[in-house]
Amino acid sequence: MKVSISFRAATHKDVGFLLGLRKITMDQHLSVAGIAMSDGQHLDRVNEFFEDSLIILVNKKAVGLLMLAVLQHSLHIRQFQLMPKFQGLGIGKKVLGMVKKKAVKLKRPITLNVLLKNPAQTLYRRLGFKVIGENELEYQMSCSLEDCSSN
């Protein structure tokens, strides 16, 4: 089956989908980090920087979220979530490849934060992201222009 990946700006009609997506993709990782979030707290995260929210579409079906900010010195991935049944299929790698192309075009590195025990960090490392900082909850990672254009 051919997979077509595209994006569309999130609208407020997507809030229910985004809340469910966030809970199903993040609750387990947050719990491991010792963080319990209420539905209201999840909703606050959905709404924070909502204007940066892109719905990830696979064959025109909503399957995830890419919250991407164009900052002065970087392209920052605020949130990146895929529905569990679409994880492990290469979709995340393709989405990050598209972000890398945009970063190269804009001549900015990509930055993101990921929880210390979130297995997504393995994908990020494989695609050229390096840990540039760490706190008690998460790694700060970056993919330099050189690494973004070579991986």
C-alpha cells in the first residue's frame, strides 16, 4: 500500500482528536517520568501554541500531530505524536525527513525536547539528533544543519 503523508493546519474542530491523541501517546511516558496529568492539563498542552499545530495525514486520514515552531535560530518541534497503530511503520521517519528539508531550506537547525525514558529518542538519535542538554525530566536535542542535510 502506498503511503501519502501530508499536513493541514489544525482547527478547533480537531481539539477532541488532539486531546485523545495526546492522552494515548503521552500518558504512559509521563507516568514513567512521575508526572500525572488531568484531562484539563492535557487540554492546556493541546491549546498551548495551537497556531503551530499541524495535523499529520496519511492517505488523507488524520493520524498525528506535528507542532512545529519557526523560531529565530531554530525550527523547534514542540510536540510530535502519532497514533499507536501508525508507529513503527516509517511514518515518523518520513515526517522528520520533511521537517529536515524545511530546516535546510530555512538554514536553521532543528531542536526538540523528549522525556528521558521516551523510546522516540531512539528514532531522533538514529536520524542525527544529538543531546545538547538534560534536566531531571527530559533531553534537549538538536539536529545541526550538517546533520539534517546528511541523514
